[in-house]
Amino acid sequence: MHDRRIATLGLGICALALVLTGCSSSSKSASKTPKSDAKVTTTTLATPVSANGAPPVIPGTATGKSACEKALPTPASPGQVGAGTGGSSDTASPEAVESSEHGTRGMVAQKSLTHTQRSELETQMIAARGVANKYATVKDAVAAGYFRSTTYVPCIGAHYTNFGLVGHFDPAAPSELLYDGTTPDSKIVGLSYLVRNVPGAPTGFAGPNDHWHQHNANGGLCVSGQGVIGSEALTREECAARGGRKTLLQNIWMVHAWVVPGFECTWGTFSGECPELGGRLCGNAWESPLPPTKPDTCPTAKSS
């Protein structure tokens, strides 16, 4: 299965979250700044469809033709499909995981905001976009204490993580930055908030549209001393054969925020995947995708 070929590369961020066990639980913190004219989508575009009670996905927003879908026909994890609820069930079978990974991609229907929520969200967006401007390149991120935790993965980018920022949610201090590649001059494309919180998902961005996800289906990811070496779809036996063990990250939550000016993603600000983010696994967002028959390791030399 395609998800197994990419799991080592696409989900490395979750293995790194294992060190967070001793962190404090989440609390909301954001400095107030003046309102801007930032626009937040709150209108449902079509009659949505829903599965298993999850917030519904708007039909037709995923066509199979986006750069993301062409580069990665199967999502790296059920936690990245729709509202991400498929990643939170530790009892889901391998078959259920595979089914959810082929499930409904696209934009989750947005719920309306109150005036107070919109004002607070606009303030938070100003803070988040300020981060994107501050760490415009990988070189900037590394200089500020972030380190690479995944290679480049279509739809979600290359993750750079700062463990000093995972103890609570702060729009102005994301624990992860997402880039279009892994070279020093690679450009920022989004933010990711990796937070340890008990109980349940953190109180994040204002309003009901930031759907936090996990990677705990089917007993969790396959983890070894080298990090994540297999996806949730692996059985315990398959994981052990790779030298790992299935691991639940029950108190680790994630949400992406596609707020970088000029790289807004059409599936929504908080979508698990960005449809405009295609490219090549282990390469960058601008290279041609790898054939689906490639193995689950990065090529020793990039081809143009």
C-alpha cells in the first residue's frame, strides 16, 4: 500500500512527539494586536457529506487533479483526511485505516463565527502570519532553534520542530514550521501546532473550525529508536518485523495552519492537507512526483 511506502517519511513528526511526556498541559495564550482586514471563510459552498459523524467535507473540493493528490494519491495517515477524526481511534482495524486513508479528501465545511470569535481569530491570524514572515526560509528556522523532523512530503511539507514550544498553544509561537523543501533557502508554506494536552484536544484558534488530529488508529504508529518506521495501517507483527513497536500518542495533538501570504490553501486554513502543495517526496514542492512504485526510502541522489 502506498501509505506504507511513505509512512517513514511522512509521519516522522509524530515519533518526535514521544519525548513530550513530561510537558505541561495546554493553555491558550496570544497577545492582542490590532484587527486587520484578514478574511476567514465561513460559508458552506455546497451540500456537504459526512462519515462517522465527522465534520463534513464539501463535495467536489477534491478532484484528484490537485498537485497534492497527484503527488500523493493516498494520504500519509487517516488523521490528515477531512477533519482528521480517523486518526484518533486506537481500535480501528488495519482495514478501517486503509479505508479511511482512501476516504473523503477536501475542504471541511466551515461553521459560522460569532463577532467575538471573528475578532479574536483575526488577531490570532496576524500573530501567525508574523511568524511566517519571521522564518521565511529553512535557514531562518534552524537559526532560531528549529530542527528538521521530516523530509519533504507532498501535501504537508517538510516539518521543522522546536520542542521548547510544545507545552501549550500560542498562535505566535508554533512548535513546527512547514517548508517547500529542506535546503537552507527553501521557503515557508505553513505552520503546524504540535501540542501535548490532557484531556482532549487543546483550546486552539477561536471558533469551531480548527480540527485537531492524532495518529492513533489501529494501535498507533510503528516506532523504533530511529523514529516512525511505519504507519497506523501496519499490524503489530508487521511493525515488529521492521524492528519497531506500535505506539499510541494519546495526548499529542496537531493542527496545521496554512496562513503564509501567497500560499493560501483552497481546502481551508486548518486543513490537514494543502492541495496546492505537490512535488516530490524527499525532494521539494516544485519537482515532478516520484512514481508510486518507488520504495519507502529517499533516493540516494535526487533526479531533476
